[in-house]
Amino acid sequence: MKNVFEFRDSVIDEYEQFSRSFTTIGALDIRDFVDAEYTAGRFWPEPLIQINPSYKRGSTVQELVLEGTLHPECGAIFRAGKPEGKPRDLALHKH
């Protein structure tokens, strides 16, 4: 499985191919300009991941699985820790 940044990059790459498939730009100057805009990331912002320390701690993933709120597979997927070490349950935060 890809990490979230690799996944984002693959989605962007696929979307770029999709969005470019609708047109063929014949004018070299316009094509160069459009290529430069795609390369600069003009059509999609950089990812933003942040945690606000003032958020209240919520239930853990495992608690939500046991309640039936989350699919049981989430308990196996969303664990923190090294593969060889004992995983710990991830707590979510309330907004």
C-alpha cells in the first residue's frame, strides 16, 4: 500500500492524464504555457496535513470498531507502531 503522499501523487498524475486527454494544443507557445502550468502544480494545491493541539481526544479506532461505527478491517489497518513491535490503537480527535 502506498503512503498518503504517494497515493496523492498517483491520483494527481492520473487526473492530469485525464484532463489533458480532452484537447490537443497545436500552438507551440500555448502548449508550452499549459505544460508549465501543469508542471508548477497550478491546478492542484500541495497537500495540507495538520493537527490542532486544541482538539479533544475522541474514541480510538478499536473502540469505534467494537461499537460497529467503523468496519472491522479498520482495526487492523489503522494501528500505530512498528510492524515488529506491539501496535497501539490510534485515538481520533473531535473537531
